[in-house]
Amino acid sequence: MITEIERLLGQYAAWLQEKTSVREVADAVEITTPYLDRHNDYLQIYVTRDNGGFRLTDDGYIIQDLDSSGCEMSSPKRRDLLRMTLNGFGIQLDGEALVVRASSDNFPLKKHNLVQAMLAVNDLFYLAVPLVSSLFLEDVGAWLRLRDIRFAPRVKFTGKTGFDHLFNFIIPASRRQPERIVQAINHPNRDKTQSVAFAWIDTREVRPEGSKAYAFLNDSSAALNAGVVEALRKYDVRPVPWTRREEVAEELAA
């Protein structure tokens, strides 16, 4: 098992390096990542010098894109959820820009956290206004409480690589079931699946033996891509379509 996981981590690192490009833009360096936004454009971050270190930012892209799509961040509830999400990754909000500062020593970690925050914010609010009456993450939490499933929200673990990974919920171990990690994916696609899969394979070796991972997939408005479901299974994350959530209620409550 260890050999297999090391191979998978190596494949992920090689893919990430191969698909990342950099170029100079005015007084900044633009990093184009292999992660796609909802328009199928590659996510980009911008790096400038900052008091002997570096300032990394999305230059306001994520928030501005959501605003232009009718998903405004003006309500107190949405602003609070946005801040909580960013705090989980150690990211600051400067106007509409997502920002983090880094040194030469922790640059890879801070870049990783910024990209994950961009994906998380986009996923939290994507389709929220036109197609659903409440945020999917809140729906999952409400359902867990309705089914008397004990959980703690928003937990962060450090994986084998040293990267931090934020998970939406953790269900503690019981006499009948091991620890269970639960991630809510509002807009299931390839990039979000890869992100969740990497977080899990990087984390599970440092979690108690037998720990399991579940991914709740929002299929309320569109059918799930079979490739997304299969990819999660491949990396030992159990995919749970939201419309079939009752199938796992008993085992999560145990």
C-alpha cells in the first residue's frame, strides 16, 4: 500500500509541475496552474516581491467572476462563510483579492493554499444563486444534524507531504465505525475531484488506521460525470450523490 501511495503522489507532483507555467507581467510573475475554473480557463495567480518575501494573489478574479455571474458577496451570511473558508487556508481578503504572503521557505505551501482557497470559494458559491435555495455545504451540515450524525465542522490536517488540507466535516470513530472524513462538492468536476483525491491520499496515512473518506456530490441540478465518480473510487473516496444520501445515513450515524 505504501508503495502504491508514493507512486500516486509522485504522479500528482509530476503532473502539477508539467502543467504549471510562469511568465512576467509588468512587475509581477504570473503563474498559470493546471486547475480549471468554471469557464474551463486555467486558474492564475500573481506573485510580487513584498518586504523580502512574496505576495501571492488571484488579483480579485474569483470574487469578481462570482459577482458578475449574479452571485454577490454582499450578504452578511455569505461574507461570514467566505471569511471562514479563507481563514481555513490562511488566506486574507484585500478588497476583492485573495492574498497570502510567503517566504522562500514556505512558498510552495502558500501557493498550494491559495489555489485550494480559490477552488473552495468558487465551489462554495458556484450556482448558489440561480439554482439552489441555500449553499450546498449548509445543506450537508443540516442533513447530518437531521440524521443525528455526530460531527465536527471544518477540520484541517497536515498530510504526508507537509501540505495542509481542509475538510468540511469529520465524524469521530465509534465502537462500530472508524473515523470518517466528509467533503461536500457543490460542482463536481475533474479538478475538484483531483484536489479532494490528493488531499485524502496525502492525509490518510497520518490518520487513525481504517479511516474512511466520503464525498457528497451535488447532483440536484445536473447528472454526475461518470469519470468523476470513478476517479473518487479509484482513490478510495466513496462518492455519494446527494440524491442518494440516505443510503449512507445508517453507517455515518453508527
